Amino acid sequence: MTGSVHTLDPLTLPLRGSQLIEASAGTGKTFTLALLYVRLVLGHRTAEESLGEGLMPPHLLVVTFTEAATKELRDRIRARLTEAAALFAKDPDTADTTATAKDPLVNLRNACPEADWPACRRKLLLAAEWMDEAAVSTIHGWCNRMLSEHAFDSGSLFRQTLETSQTELLDNVVRDYWRTFVYPLPPELMNEVLDNWKTPESLRQSVRNLLPHVDALPLPGRDPLAAAQEAKARREARLRELKAPWPAWCDELDELLAETAKRKPKPLHGGTKNSIQKAVDSLREWATTDAAEPPDFLSRSRPKGFDTLEADAFAEKWTGDDEPPHHPAMDAIAELRPALKAMPVAKPDILNHAACWIARRLDSEKQRLASMGFDDLLTRLDEALGGPQGERLAETIRRQFPVAMIDEFQDTDPVQYRIFDRVYRVASNDQDTSLLMIGDPKQAIYGFRGADIYTYLDARRAVSSRTYTLGTNFRSAVAMVDGVNRVFAQADQSLPEGAFLFRAGDDNPLPFNPVNARGTDQHWCVQGQGQTPLTFWTLADERPVAKEAGREAMADVCSAEIARLLNLGQAGEAGFRAVDRAFEALRPEHIAVLVNKRDEADAVRQALGERGIRSVYLSDRNSVLHSAQALELLQWLQACAEPGQLALIRAALATPTMGLAYQDLDRLLSDENALDREINRFQGYRELWQQQGVLPMLRRLLMDYEVPAKLLAGRDGERGLTDILHIAELLQQDSQQLDGEHALIHHYTEMLRESDDEDEHRNMRLESDAGLVKVVTVHKSKGLEYPLVFLPFATEFREEKSNQAFIKYHDDDGKLRISLEPDDDTLARADRERLGEDIRKLYVALTRSRHATWVGAAGIKGWRQSGLGHLVGRDATENDTDLTPFLQTMAAGEPAIAVAPVPEPGEDAYAGEAEPELGRALEPVRDAKENWWIASYSAITYGARSGFADDFAPASEDAEQENLREEDETEGADAVTSVDTGANGPQPFNQHSFPRGAGPGTFLHDILEWCATQGFGRVADEPEELHALLERRCKLRNWSDWADTLKAWIHTLITMDIPLPDSGGTCALASLATLRPELEFWFESHQVNTRTLDKLVRAHTLKGESRPEAHETTFNGMLKGFIDLVFEHQGRYYVLDYKSNSLGEDDQAYVSEAMKEKILENRYDLQYVIYLLALHRLLKSRLPDYDYDTHVGGAVYLFLRGCDTAGAGAFTERPGRALIEELDQLFSGQRGKAA
């Protein structure tokens, strides 16, 4: 089956056809992959072939399974290309051209003709620079790319949405199933469903894990109604069969009991006889009625008589000299309980039907919605390659990627392998393409994610003799490698099925091949002595050790040893010694504790914490919404949203994370002043929430109550604080799509209820790993290395059982099968596969350490079924509770392994490194006002106006905010929002009496902006839509009486002739053809002093007339703004600004002098020269023959309340060219600052 295996030489490996590379742990898999990549870029074939054309990164496909691995591969390949380019840059006359086994890159260079070295260097540098576009991706990412790039050939939609979580869609489909099949069930059959799934949500949990495997399920033959009817009929028939003999048997048992009562001495104790009689009466009642089971027969408190009726128990109670009587019922009673448990049920059929129906409906819904999940990327590409256009698609992919390298190939599943096999034709060894599959089957441990080692074995058969191995470990010390070699080599040699359970006769597709070791330049030593690298601690008793007790004991021993070693490290007596560098003392971050699951991690971390050793759990994939702080944060939000509810405030303050003392909480019940202070504080939180968002509010709350300090002072404080800030970020993001605090609280409540674990954004974040012992699952540790490793729970395992929702196993052909009703043979197959993966997990765990590993071997019940137990306990029996002799047999003669009983845990605690005292805070080197910031015209203060610039107020986010700020500042205290009524009655409805202030001003700006967007001319000719808009908006503001006035006013504004500056004639807004409303601009400002700006503007505008001085500040960063209207008229461009300021009670108030006075008072001159500068820069970049004097017309300021007759209410000016050009230089940083 499995042809010969060759030792890999990375410089001679054929780069055509299909090759399989098996890379044991620590043998340089990534290094080799990067070296092969260099060869492919150079076009290097073998020693007999000349350099070929080579390939560039966009055409070299490298596939792996995680985003993190993708990034690492990309970086490692880029570094390797750069390193190789540097070697080829050397002068051939001075370079060492002799072959050296130490550096394969040198060998590669020397294998190339010297004349080609410059070309090789250029090619390698180009490839390194091109790595950002390299085809290095996850398999899901690559499939997504192929579906989108080759939509025609793959039959995919051009626009599809990739959903990271499909929980909501799955919920909807499951509810559809429930409505379609469960609701219609008659009452007598409804329990067939409800006994197993109370709600659609519980059915979803059962179905979700089955969905990836529906192809392995038997075809569903019956819907829930038919399945329930058949199960009911079969159950009733079986029940009649079980009951049939019992009426007669009960009568016979009555006679037997009566006979024993007559004997003297009585052979049965009176109490025993009575309990048996009660049991017989219960059985008679059950057998002669429609009852499904006897009273309490299946409950924990069932009568003792049932037990005593069993033949063996009856014999024990029999005190007579003669043989106890025997009756068939005594044998049948023992089988009755399991027989009733094994009654036919509809659950398997219903679950099968539900999974298949839901899978089909999900697929059709995703097609309808044009959405995909990650698994769909694989299945759709697989279906496309197997479809009518499949060969054409495969050929297209081969041309695009003639070479593919699959990293971590042992983690592929059947669909993934089928995709690559259809493209690259593994078995045919196509010489026009290259497929390199790189992995290690001994590390295939992700079966729970769908990875399938049988797929790897199929590939191994397909490549036959084109299999290569990497034989030297570069990670670990020589003795460490020797110890691991012994553990697996002796099992592989002595066990008929081999170490990894795949040997069949002489054929072993998954052998253990010992590796050599290069060794490390450091040596692990304690008190000057070298240490045994692999230590097994045994824990045993006369009886099997209880699992919980063994776990607690191993966790305690592990933490005690770590504390001892860390204390020695702190004293400089434990650490790593090297010849060429200083001694490195042992620190917590040098240590990793590997576990199987969260329960084991909790036990270890608790034991470490009790000894003062801080640790971090690196495998936490739980949702942050499961954290202890998640519900507390909901209480905080509720109190902040409703500060008038005292009960909510008290509940929020009483949460453990707040950390308030009981006396402080009690004071809130009796001290009104204290309670008022808290109410005011929470009212402030609500205001901050409304103004800035939930995240700033929560940060303020945390600081006010010193929550971070309180959390960090306790255990797992970093974890709690990280979770709070993480949830706060999620809420801030979600709040952007919600309206108000209560909507966010409702949304958060739903988040807590649903708690979608598929959403990676909700996965718990790593709080910190600085200076901490790392506790990590074996699965998560794969691919990583640590100086020292503890594996305290090596004999724990999880046996496959029949009460699981379903059982996965493979048939004799290696095909995945799913069983919903597993029999003993199926369970045995599944558990053997579980054992095989446990052995591979043990291999992964034992190969993580560079220097030393401690393994806990507790003699728990069934330890022989663990991975370690299988390797060493082949001769053990059920009575053997101590692994010591078996481990000693395995380790005999190997100095790298030590076997010893668990050491007695001492009382040592780790003192920890002293925290350095806080030094003096750094002082800023320069004034904070030199900071880069974004400003607008509103940031310029002048005269008595002040505020924004002193604090570097940021520019407004949009035009409406800018208008509001401007109106607030210019109208000031005179603003009113309703019609005045005085002694002479109400004022007339005209533009002069229209409400004043920021709100009415923005109203007018919005109407005019709408008119500009629609087209002033169209609105003037067809005013009906404008009138409807005005009526609607006036009604919202209770201004309905103003609607007619506004209709006439706006019509006047857009049709009146507006004078233009510099004798440019007139124009009406309705006549404009080229215009842009609310034009936003941004431009750089380099250390612009406002005094300098002000001096220039004064000198060049309004004839130098007096006006308020601008306060000094500096613009450094960006200047932004919004121009109400930019328009073109007769080849010249103008800026126009609407002003709703009220200058008086009639038209006479809006003469030229009055408007100029308002312009000067409010420093609108600064505003319009900035607008004209923005226009100048825009036109200069867009018009090829631009000239300021030719193309810029100037500024028009419309005082809207004065616009009643032609020409009234318009202020105009056109600053000279010299001002604009000097401002251009000033903002560009090319003009010096004024003194």
C-alpha cells in the first residue's frame, strides 16, 4: 500500500508532479517550505537540469489553515527570499563556492552557474517585494477567490456575501422546521419530540454539529409524524411482549413467598419478604394495566424488593439450609430495567430527518440571499470542479497556479483534498504541474474540526513512493529527542497495531520513525547539575484513583514543582546555560502547562494561584458574553439609562466588580446626601452616554469607582478588566446602528441570551502573557515550543459513549460514517479512533519542549484506555492501578527518562519578582499646542469671543454641525425661537419676524440645500414639491402658520437677481447651470499663526477697516470646512454663504453699510477668504489654464432676511490675487510667521 519513503534533500526534491513530505515535530517544516519556494522562484529543478523560467509569488499557491499561519508563512518566505538575494549578491571570486551542509541556501547558490547570479538576485528581490501580492492564504480564502474570479466556470454569483456567523439564519430555518413538522403532531405523539427537545433552540443545538456531516448520514426515510407513529407502535408491541409472562409469574411468586412464610425457621427475614411482596404487587399492577413502567421502577428511589428479586440477591438473603428456590422471573427481573430503557424511540429518525431537511433548506436560503458560510466556500468549489464545467475550471486554476504547496496537510478533510486532487491529479503525477503536500500525520489531532487522518492516508496511497521525510529535529535538546523516541519506538515495535494503531500485518501507513537531533546551544540545569529531560510522575493506590482526586493531586504537585523551580531561578540556581552567552535564569514565561480541556486548566491555575504564581489560559475560545462581568455590565447600563430608578442604582453598585464595602452600600439606605450624590453621578453618566457614546461613559464609570485598581489587586483581575473593556467596545460598535440607550440595552440583553459562540469578535481576548506561566490546551500548543513543559493529566481520556447525540467513525474503507443509534461494535470503532487521536495528542504534547517535560501518570480508572496507557500498558490488567512498572519497562536503559512517584508537594510559594518603583513621570518636550489637529473657521476666536481654540476644538463632523456652531456664536443671546407678541399684538408673518437662532437658521440652510440639490431652476418652475416639503417640516416644528410666508420667501430667494462682486453683473440662483451645494474641503495647514493670518486679511479686505482682533493660536494639521454653495456664472466661480442673522425689523436694516458692519463684527471676512483659498486650490488642480483673475469671481454673502427685492440683502467682495497667493504660501508653510 505505502511505497518506499525517502529522506528529503530540499535541493534535489523533484518540483514536478505530486510529492508528500512528512515533517516530524521540530524538523524545520516551515524552513523547508520557504527553501522550496526560493527554488521555485529561481526555476531551480535538480542538479541535472538548468535553471528554468521560475515563478513569481502571484502564481505560487501556498495554502494553510489559519490566518496566523498565513501571516507567519508570508513573513518567513519573504525573509528567506531576501536572505537568498543577499547571498547571490556576493562576488563569485570571493564567495565560498564549496558545498556546505550547514546552509542549504549556500548550496543552492553554488549549484547555480556564477554567470546567472546577478539575474538570480534580481529575481529574488523582485519576488520579495512582490510578497504582499503572494498567493499565500487559508484554504477558505483561496476557495473564495476562485469562486469570485472564475464565476462563469464555477457557476457562482458575481456578488455574494460571506457571513462569519450564520446563527440567525440557522435559527430561522430550525423554526421553519418546527412549524412544519412539530406543531402539526397530534398530542399523543408530541412527546416523541418534546422528551428530547423542549424548544426549537434545543433542536438547533443537536442539529448544528450534525450539519457538516449530513452526507455521512443514512438517507432520511420518515418525517417526524411517521417516525413517531412507527416508534409508538413498536414500543407498544415490545411492551406487550415484556408484560406477557408477568401476571402468571406474579401469582407463582406469591405462592413461593407464602410457602417460605410457613417454614420454620423462616428462610427469609420478615422485612425482606415484605419488600419482595411489594415489588411483586407493583409488577402485577404494571403487567395487568396500560402502564408503561412500574412505580418508581426507573427512578433512583425504587423499592429494594426489585433488587432482592434478582436471583443472586435472593440467594444472599436466603438463610435456609437448603438451596434457595429459583424462578424464571428472578432472571427476567434483571433484564427488565435495561429492556425498558432500550424501548424503540423516534429520536434517531427525527434527528436524521431534521438534519437533512435543515441542511437542504439552509443551502436554498443561502442561495436566495446570495450569502455563504465558510464551509460553503469549500463545498461550492468542490461541486463546481465535479460539475459539467469542472475540467475547464481545473485547467484554468492549473494555468493560474502551476505550483501549489499545502502546509499542515494532515489537517485536511475529504472535501479539501478532493478539490486539490481534481485540480492537480495526485495519483497521475502530472509533470506539467506541481503539488507539494507537507505535514505530519502523527500530529493529526483536529478531528473535532473535521480534519480526517484517513484523507491523509488516501493521499499517501496516491503518491506511493513519492513520499519524503525530514529526519532531524532542530528544536529540542538531544536527550529530549531521545526520550520521545524511546516512548514511541518501543510501542511501535512491540504492539501488533503499531504505536498509532494503523499497522495491519506488514503494512504500516503511519509508522514512527525516530528522528535525529541537532541539539540546542543551551542546557537546562538546576544548582549546577544537568537534569533528566523526560520525567514521569506516577500516582497510585490499591484501588484506581478517582479522577477528581487524581486531577487535584497532580495539579498540586505540578504547581509545587513549578514554585520550587521558580524560586531557584530567582536565586540564580535554575536556568539555561550556554557556552557563548550569559546564564539565563528561569522565569515564569519559560514554563507551559499543557491540558486537555478547560476543567483541567482551571484546576492547574487555581493550584498555581494558591502558590502565588500568576498564569494565563491561552486557549480560551469562550464568548466574552459568558464572563462573570457580562451580566454585571447589564446592570450598570440599566442604572445609567434610568438614574431615577433607585433600585437599579443600588443593584449596579452592589455588583461584585464595583467592590463597594457593605457599610457603603448600607449608607445608601439611610444617608440621603450619599444617595443624592450617587444619583447625580449616574445622571452625569446618562448625559455622557447621550453626548459621546456608551464607551466613554463606561470608561468614566470605571475610573470614578476605581474598578481597574480593585480588579488588578485580586486574582484574574486582568481577565475581568479585559472582558469589561471588550464588551464596552462591542457595545460602542453596535450602538452606531441603534437609536438610544434603551435600544442598546435591549440589544445587549438579546446578545446575552443568544451568546453566539460562532462570532469570533466575541471570543475572549488574551488579557496578558507577560511574565506568566502559560496554561494551554494540547490542541492550541501544536506548532509552538516552550523551554519547559508540564503535562500533568496524561492518563485522562473521554471514552465514546452511547448517550452522545451521535457517533463518528470510519468504515473499513476509511469513509466517515455517522451513527445515531450506535451498537457495541460502532462504539468500539469510534473509541478506537478516539484512542488513536489521544496517542497523536500525546506525541504533540511530548514534542513541545526544548529542554524538559514532566508527565503526570495517575492510575485512574481505565487508564489503559488513555494514549499513554496504550503505549506502555500492553501487559496491564484491570487490577493494575500503578503505571510505575510499565513505565520502567519502557524506559529501561534510557538515561533520558526518569520514572518516580509523585513528589510530596512542599509548602513553597513563589515570591515573585519585585515590582520596580515608579519613576518620575516624563514631561513633554514641547508645548501641547504644537500638536497636529483638525480645525475649521469656527476654531478662530476674536474680540470677546473665546473658547474653542484654547482647547483645540476639533472641526465639525458635517455641514449641519458647522452651521449650528456658527449660528449659536453669531446670534448669541438675541436668539428666539417663536414669534414675539408685544403691546401691539403679534408681529406680522414675514422674514423679519421669523424665529431666530441656531434651529431656524439650520432650517433655512437645509431648505436651500435641498433646492440646490434638486436644481434651483426646477424648483422655481415646479414649486409643488417644495411647498409640500415646507408644510411637512413646518408641521414637525409647530410652525404651520409660517408655511405660506416661507413659500413666498424661498421663491424670492431663488428667483431674485443677486449682484455679483467686482461689477460682475447679476444672476439668479434659478438660472445657475453649474453649482455644488455644501462643498466640503480639506487642506494642510503648516504652523499657521492666526495673528499672521489676521494681519494679511485686514490688509487686503474691506479697505483695512477696523474689526475685532483674532486671538493667537496655531493651526497645524488640516483645515476643513463646508461652503454653502459654489457656482459658475459666465466662466467665473463664486462662493456663496447663507446668513440667517437678524439685522433689524425691516428692509432698511439690510443696507450695504449694515451688512458690512455685521461682516466685520463676526469676522466673516476670515471665513470667506478661507473659502476662496479652498476654491483657488481646487480650480488650480482642475483647470489646465487656471488664472485667479480670470476664473475666480469672489464671495457672495446672502443675508436671507433682507432678501426681499432685487439686489437687497447681498454682500459681495472679491479679494485681490496677492492675498490669496500669500495665504496659499502661508498654509503651505512657505511663508515665515509674523512677530
